[in-house]
Amino acid sequence: MPRSLFLYDLMTFLYAVVVVLYFADFVTHKRILNRIAYGLLAVVWGLQTSFFLTRMTEVHYVPLLTTFETTLFFSWLLISFSLVINYFYKIDLFAFFTNVIGFAMVVFDLFTGEGATSVGTGLQGNLLIIHITLAFLSYAAFSLAFIFSIMYLIQSKLLKEKRWNSWFRRLPALDKLDAFTYRLIIVGFPMLLLAMILGVNWYYTVFGSVLVWDAKPVVSIVLLLCYMFYLYLRNATGWSGRKLAWWNVATFGLVVINYLFVGSFFSGFHRW
């Protein structure tokens, strides 16, 4: 068995334990479970990092070129953000919601059947790696912004109904949730824009033409416009609160569609 597969199996098992512990904390509100889950999550992060480094030596390229690799990279980014944000801000329930998505990506990987797939030399290069890295950094930022919007909607509903329960006490104030959402979109938007620019540059360098009507870049442009409209609504029209949170939730739905479905079923190029 390749060493990378052993690391992957061990990481998957421990990550499942982490999600179970976070869920138990979510239900029982026991802080000790949260602390244990956080420590194990750091171990999972280390195993995923080791997996990427080991796989790089096995396949002789930066492992970001197959669905299996990029999905696991996306999970690694979510874990990284979860560890950093939870360390500095101690936001209850945030780690649980984030790692439900992160573990879902790992489970999705189990069904791709691409763990041993390699790619041709034509689909490699520094520009391509930077393009993919920036794209997934933007997806991670948008995912966290989505989580904060969901938390905002939950807290807003609790306030409206005057339900001062354990959920209310474990969620941050609405202004903090709104600020986190806004900052993450501010981070994700330029990253996605740069990823698209570099992707166009790489494709023209390799193939001598511009990929115009492929479904993936078309939907990505629509996605950029949706997040641009979010920024416009927040900064120029005075939109705030639940309406803005719902707009962000709906826009993230397009992120999911673009990543999981457009490339797999509608794109003539982004199938690898």
C-alpha cells in the first residue's frame, strides 16, 4: 500500500471522530468535547498535509490536478481556516458547521475513484497550479462566508422570537457575524477574479486560444457578478441584515453548482 493511501485512510477515520465529537458538543454543550475535537482536528490537518507532500513525491507533480486531489485540498483549506479562526476568536458552533462541509468533501472523495489517477504533462505548469490554488482559496472563503450567514439567520430568528436558549448564547452578535461574512467575501472575490485571469492566460499559453464558451468560466463570471452585487448592495444601497444574508446563501448555492456539477456534466474542458 502506498504511504499516501495509509495517511489518507487514517486521516479519514480521525476526521470522522472529530465530526462526531463536534456533533456531541453541539447536542450536549460540553466544552471538553469541543477541546478534544479541536486537538484531533489539528492532527487531521497534519495528516492531510503529510498526505499532500507524500503524494507529490509519488506522482511527481503538485497534487491539485484531479477531482480527488482538489476536493481534498478544499477540505484541507477548510480545516486550516477552522483551526485559525477558532483559535483567535473562539466562535462556538463555527467549527462544527465548517467541518461538516470539510468532511463531506472527504466522503465525496471516497466515491470519485480517482485516487491513483495521474494527468498528462499538458495539464501541468506553475500558472495552472496558481490558478487552481486561488480558485479554491476563494471557494473556501465563500464557504466560510456562507456559514457565517447561516449563523446570522439563526441568531436573527432567535432574537426575533425572543428565545434566549443555549443556541443564542453560543452564537456571536449579529454585527460580528455580518462583519465576518463581509470580510471573507472581500477576500474571496479578488482571489476568484485573479484565478480566472490566470486561467485564461495559462490556457492561451498552452493551446493558443481563449476558452470563451465553456460552461465553467461562464458560470464563474456569473458568480463574480453575484458577489459583486453583494458588495454593491452592502456598500452603496444600505442593504443589511437578513436580506443580505439570504443573498449570500443563494449565491453560495451557485458556488456548489459550479464546483460539483458544471465541471462534471456541462464543461467540455474542466472535467479533469
